[in-house]
Amino acid sequence: MIDRVPPAALDSERAFLGSCLIEPEAYISGTDVNLLPDDFTRAEHRHVWDAILKLADKKVCIDIVTVHEWLDTNGWGESVPPTYLSDLARASVMSMNAAHYARIIKDKAVRRSLLKAAGRISELGYSEDIDVESLMDMAEVALRAARDTAPGPSRDPSPASILLRMEGDKFQGIPTRLPALNAVTTGMVRGHLWVCGGFSSTGKSAFAVNLAEDAVNSGGAVMVASTEMSQEQYLLRLMSLTSGVPQRLIRHGGMTLEQGATYETAKKSWRTAKLRVYDDLYNITRIRRAARKMKETIGLDVLFVDFVQNLNDSGDEVKDARLAAIELQSLAKELQCCVVGLSQLSNSMAFQQATEGINANYYQFKGSGALKDAADIGIMLDRDRNNHPDVMWVHVVKNRHDKLVRIGCRFELETGKLTQLDDATAASVDPNAGRPSKKGRQDDGTYTSVSSDATKGRRDAEDKGWSAR
């Protein structure tokens, strides 16, 4: 067997660090490729780069004196004396080559990470006491750790390029069946995270099923990761929604001839739909793996996670909710799809609703404030199940890109179909009628809060059509 030395570039490490010591701005070349202390092979080099990063964060000038002072203060002064720093400075031929040295160092570090991951995966392959599914999850974690060390793909940061992308993506959202929602969100935009919350039995899954049908009907590819309902239950809802046949008739029989015909038509269309429904993905790692595979095979435009609080990575509900928020946001950008996460609400929301109603300018998801912070679009769903169970309120309570809006919808209980109500009808069934709004609520006084210009813009977009690719 040939002994192989792990990839390293000591000369490039010395030259890069030396460049930083003689030209302070050279360190930016390292941050551009996400150069980390552990990317250096020698301990002395790791300490020096760590010192440079810390000084840069504090806006302190970077040179031999300040770097050594930091090292000495943090207990590394003897192992990295001033003479060593002087040698590093002399090792740099030209500071203008710092970016080249930084890329070489990062390249070697990524290769070492891949070798480490390969070794870990090889060990797992021999672990007969671990089931195959768990092995795949652990292998994915090891490979992702290696992938995360590589600098991510960057896009041109110039204003000209950004403006060009903005023009091309102006109507990129997949439209929903609710015109008022489209007007303030431009639909389900790739790269965005939607978080939809509601109390138990409000209709969170029904809302998601409506959006899923909208996406498929627009030619999009949809993935559902359900942690509550089975695959059969999800498809049952979609079949009922598409055919108009009540769910109970599909389950127990008793359809008329006309209903049977529409059901068969719906069944035929869903057989070939670009839809994948999973009911056994209970952590982000497995959801990511399935989503990436779908993206590579048939594409992926919208990913539904129903619901976030059931994801279990560490066993700590708060920690897992925080992790889910970060990872779902990352997944939306990585795969350039819209991620729609369904969430439970915190217990404090029950009191908030009782005192201020569903028009309250406040929302909080169960487990972690990170869900609220990460969301591009935050939606609260509510129903007055005693007086108007067939009306659902879709309240956009967070919107990074436009105004907030509260939309009244007709909710067909037998099929789960949502249809937007006109303002007059919504006003007649509004449970908040006569209740003063919380001071500062962003609303223009109407039920949809949609200007005619915004509605026209959405209609123009739909007239032009939408491409799933």
C-alpha cells in the first residue's frame, strides 16, 4: 500500500499570512473564501490567522506588533514569537498574490475534509450493529460537514448584475388561488421561507394542500414532508380538492355517477403530477437529502414541511425548532425553491387572541423565536369554529417585501377548498368587527389591504404565464 500524505500547502500558508502582516487588507482575500483557522495545517499558522480575524473584527490595524500582542495576551506568545512572525512576513513574495495563496489553502483544506468524511463513511460501512437507514443519515452528515468547508458559489455583486437578475425575477413567484395574497407576495417565490401558524384544527394542512395544488397546476414540482398525516391522507385531501368530491365519500363510498367521473379524472391527473409525498422524514438531514434528490431528477419548486415542531434532531424541542428555522431558510436558498413550513403557535398566542383578536399585530411560533425571524412571509391562520366554521382568515403578519394583509376565505369543510371572499362578505363575518386594532398595526383598513395597482401587477404577471423552470 502506498503511503499518502494529506494535501497541504505550507509555502502558501506562510506566504498568505506574511501578506496579511505586511498589507492589512490582504486578509480580505481569506474571508472571501471563508478561510478558517482549522484550514491551516500548522498550529502556529492557525493561531496567527485566528489573531488576524479577531483584530479585524475589532477594527484594529493588523501588523506584526498587534498580532503578537494578541497572541501573547491569549497564551500563544511563546509558541509564536515575534521572530516567527517576521519570518512569515519575509516569506511573502508579493502581497497582491494573497488571493491566490488563500484559494490554494482552502483547496487543500477541502480535500482533507473529504478524506476525513470518506474515512468516516468507510467506518460506518463496517458497522453491522447500525441499521442501514441510520447509516445513510450519518453518512450524509459526514459528507455535508465536508461540503460546508468549501466556499459557496457566489453571484456577481455588482449593481448592474443585481438589477438584471431583479428584472428577470420580477414575476418569479408561483401564484396561489388567493389574489390578495399574490398581490403582496408575488406568490411562492424561490429562495423564500414561508412559515404558516395556527392553533390545532385550524386548517394548517388544508391551507398547505391548497397551495400544493396551486403549484402543481402552475407546472411546478412539489415535495411534501409530512410528520403528521400519512401519504394516503395527503393524497386523499388533494383528490377531494381537485375533484370536488367530499373526503368522506372517497373514504367510505357513495359517490354519484357524476362525482365518480370527476374523481376518476382527478385521479388520472394526479398519477402523473410532479409531486412527491413523504411521511417518514423526521429530521432536516433526511428532508434535505430527499429534496436534493428530487431537485436533481424532476426538479423542485415548492417544499412543504408539515409540521416544524415534529422535526427531531437533538431531542430538545427549542433547539430543534431553532435549527429547523436556520436549516429551512438555508435549504430554500440552496435549492432555489420556496419552503413552506407549518407551525404550531405558542401558548401565549391564545391569550393574545382572546384580548386583541386575530387582527393583533403580533405572532409567536411554538418553540423558538428563530422561526419568526427566519421567515420571509409569516402567516397566521384562524377560524371562528363556533359561529363561522366555513370561514378561514389568512393573516400575513410578517412580510419582508410588502405590506401586511388579512384575507377572508370561504373554507369548504367537505373538501378543504379555499376561495377568497370579497370585502363586503368578509366584513359581514369578521369576528373582529368593532374591535379596535392594536396601535401601529400595518393595515389600510380594508380586509385585503391590496391596492388596485398591486392587483393589476399580479394580473399582468398571470397573463404572461409562469414557467416552472
